[in-house]
Amino acid sequence: MNDSPVEQKRKLAAYSTVGLMFPVSIAVGLAIGYFLDRWFHTSPYLIIIFTLYGIAGGFVNLIRVTGPNKKKNDE
């Protein structure tokens, strides 16, 4: 339950990356969709699909980062 200062800093670093991972995954999905739409002339379908993939990827990363620490705290 009482983590060492090193473990607390490690958790803080993991949580701070969530603030970047979420918007970056959305931006990457948006960019991929944008360029594929321009290449295949299928506007706006691929941009919508890949943006949704980016949002889903952001949530997966969020769950991945916060999931193990929550289980550890419950014990």
C-alpha cells in the first residue's frame, strides 16, 4: 500500500503520459484518415473511421496505464 518514493515517481510518470497519449493517438488517426481520403478520394469516410480508431486507441492506452495500478491498490 505504501509505495516507495521511486515507485510513486514511476506511477506519476505513467499517468503523465496519458495526457499526451490520448490526443496524439487521435491526431495520428486523424492524419492517417486525412491522407488516405486525399489519396483514394473518399472524403470524409476514412477520416471518420481512422479518427474513431484513434479515439479507441487512446482509451485502450488509458485503460492499459491505469488498470494495473488500480488492481494493485485494491489489494
